[in-house]
Amino acid sequence: MLITPRDRNLLARVHRDRVCDASELVDLFPTRRALEQRLWVLTSHRYLVVYRIGRKRAYALGPAGARTVGASSSTPRLSPATVGGLLRYAEVRRLLQSEGYQVDGHQQVGRVRLMRARRDGRRVGVVVREAPLSPRAAKVLAGRLRSLVNPFGAAFDQLILFGPSARESWHTKLPPTYRDRIVLRALPARF
């Protein structure tokens, strides 16, 4: 099968994000139909692997795709929960970019993945939670978040916390200096 430069760009983007949905790849092809046809061809030749999460399809590198981009040819199988989390992060990343944030990458903080972003010279950390927190887990998360936005040596100027609900009781128990630095937002309605 002939791999075009556009296919290489598509495979490189999937490799960078580990899992992509079709809406992240639309800008690489002139029409959505052309993208769908190319995804089908790449999937049938094992360049891509398809994960179905509800009504969504997520694409990860297959063995042939990994060889093409120079990655390890033994691509691990991802669990549905991992794929769902990666798609959730991709949706939040697109939402932030549409609001003018420049997303710089991410890092792992305990069990939480923390995205780094910038806007207007401010450093912003973004955390995405998938499930409501128990009171004990909320207290532990609040302790971690307070250390990230500490006014005397902050890693971030502001922290945005996406979750299933924008109302959290532990947020009101934080000191006012932290309440201004930690912003709670609801996840996009698609989830």
C-alpha cells in the first residue's frame, strides 16, 4: 500500500496523542468523506486500530502504522476506560483551544493527568475528572491542587478543574486566595 505524506501526518498525529477521534483529523483532508475513506483504508491494512466507545470511534496506531512512524511495533491494547479518558482529554483540549488557550502538553500528577496551557501570559493547569469524588478523595485532590497554585511559589497562575458537576462542596472550604486560583467547570455536554 502506498503511504502518502498526508497519511504520514495522520499517523504522526495519532502517535502523538495515542488515541484520536475523526474530528481531530478533519483538517488533514479536504472533506470529511475523504477522511472517512482514508481511515477505512488505513484500518483495513492494519495501520490503525479502531476502538468503539459508545457511538464514538477512536483510532490508535496499529503494527504497520507504528513501523511507519518509527515507534515500537508492539502497540499495547488499550482498555475502554483508557480510550474514553484520552478522548475526554482531547475534547477538553479542543474546547480550550477554541477559547484561545495554547496547550503546551501534559504531565501525570498521581492518578490525575495535568494539562499545561497558556493564555495572555498566564500559566494555566487543567485537570479533567471523569467521576464525582468521595469526600476523602476530594480532600486529597484539594491538597494536591493547593500545592500547584500556592501564591508563594506557584507552578501555575490558575487551575481549571473539569468534572461531571461544577458544584463541589470542598471548593467553598478553600481559603479565598485559593478559591480565586482554582476554577471549577463542568465537562462538555457530549460526555
